[in-house]
Amino acid sequence: MERLGERLGAQLRAGDLVALDGPLGAGKTTLTRGIGVALGIRGPVTSPTFVLARTHPSLTEGPPLVHVDAYRLSDPLELDDLDIDFEASVVVVEWAAGMIEGLARDWLSIEIERPAASADDDPDADGPRIVSITAQGDRWADLDLA
């Protein structure tokens, strides 16, 4: 997931919005960590569950990464109330379903599935993920994650 995030992050620019969805432990924060590596941001990327949004400034001349956890938000207006500078930042929103429509014209939606492990498997073991990427808008015509 982190390597996928790095490949994606290398193509992101200020104004980009990435919507992540998937169950707990699917790899949303790990993917965001990879995006942060590619953007050259300051600080470790950890889940912003209790702070709702965390801004990571760039150590280069690139845009900051704003990492949002919308899990505890009940309404898209609450996300808007966070006063995020969408135009100047790369914004990644975890638990984004139903929360980002209307915030931007273009966004990239990433759904991560973690197939259920069998009873004999270690529940903490890393395993394969199924990742579905859907582009909304014209911005993503050149996206290349190969």
C-alpha cells in the first residue's frame, strides 16, 4: 500500500483531492504515508482519527499534505467547517464516502478491500489488498500507476 501511495503521490499536485474508503486495517493510512513520502512532507503520517485533520508541510517547495479522517463526522458540512485550503494542498480524506461530493469538481476515489482471513491466519498479518480506483473529473486523464 505504501508503494502504491508513493506512485500516486508522485503525480499529485496542489488542488488534488483523494478519497479513501475501506474497512479498519485496510491500509488507508499506509497509502497516505506513501503519498507523504512522494510529496516530501514533514513528520510521520499517522491516523488523524482524534484530531480529524492533520497538515503536513512540505520539506521541498511542494504543496502540503492535509490528511483528514472523516470517520467521526456526521455530515459533509462538518468537513467543510474544518476550513481546509483545498486549492493549495493535496488533501487525502479517509472514510470519504458521502462526505466529499460538492467539495471539488475532480477527485480520485480509492476503495481498498482486505479479503477476510481464515480462522487459522494471524489477524495482524499483512496480506493482499484489492484496490479499486475511480476518477471523477478531467484532472485524472494522465494518471499512471503502472
